[in-house]
Amino acid sequence: MKKTKWLSAVCLFVFFASCGYQFEGGGYINKDVTRVAVKVFENKSSEISAGILFTNSLIREIIEKTDTTIVDEKDAAAVVVGKIKAITFSTLSRSTTESVAERRVSAVIDLKLVNKDGDVIWSVKDFASDDNYTVSEDNIIDETSKREAVEKIAERSAEKIISKLLIDF
């Protein structure tokens, strides 16, 4: 019976180790970066609050999924600098020739991790993410759906970026 429990424990450990499963606090975003500052993303899009949405999503993801501490820029080993290059909307489907039923929202961002000397430690250009939403004839509902789609893109982008950055993923 002891041998079976031991074998089960080993199999369980191998399963979790091989599938990339992580417990909370998955390491630092870079081996030399234990403290990071995140600047508000520069927003080149027409979406007014997108810079803050993307910045907050990235900060939340760093806090929840890494051991890296968010600090003021003066106390940071590195700074995350992001730019939203574009947020675009395209038609996915129509209910009539004049009426749009569903739209796709796409965002393109650049991101870099810069150390105190100004050297780029890590960067990604033209990182794209998108989401779809149903269009409503009611402007308030339509704007809410559009905003929720942009929020989902920000969250999804942050998740993917942090996954790429983690050194022990």
C-alpha cells in the first residue's frame, strides 16, 4: 500500500511539472528584476481610457502571478514602458445591409522592460489581441459592450505578456 501511495505522489508531481502548472508567485518577471515600476501606457488610439486599462491590467497580472514587487520608478530595478499603437473596430456580421450585428475590437501594443541604465532587457513589438462583441441599437448598451471588449483585450494581453516574461515558466 505504501508503494502505491508513493508511486501516485510521484506521478502527480510529474504531471504538474510537465504541464507547466504554476502555483501563485511564479517567479520574477526577469532574473535581475525583483522590483519594477509600470508607467501608464502611452495611448495612440482614440479610446480615451485605454492607456489606464492596459496599465492596470498589467499591474494586476504582475501582482497576482509573479513574485516581482511593484514600486515607484526611483526604487525600481526596471521600468515597464508600453504604448497602445492602435485599437480598431471591424464588422464581423450584419443583420441587414445597413445594420451591424457584431464587431471585432483589435489592439496592437508595444512593450519594453528597461533597466536603470536605459538598456532594454525585454521587448515585444506589434503585440496583437482581439475580442468580439454584439452591437446594440441602444447607444449606452453598445458603448458598454465595446468597453468590456477592450477590457478583455487588456486582461488577455497582460496574461500573455506576463507568461512570456516569467523566467521559471
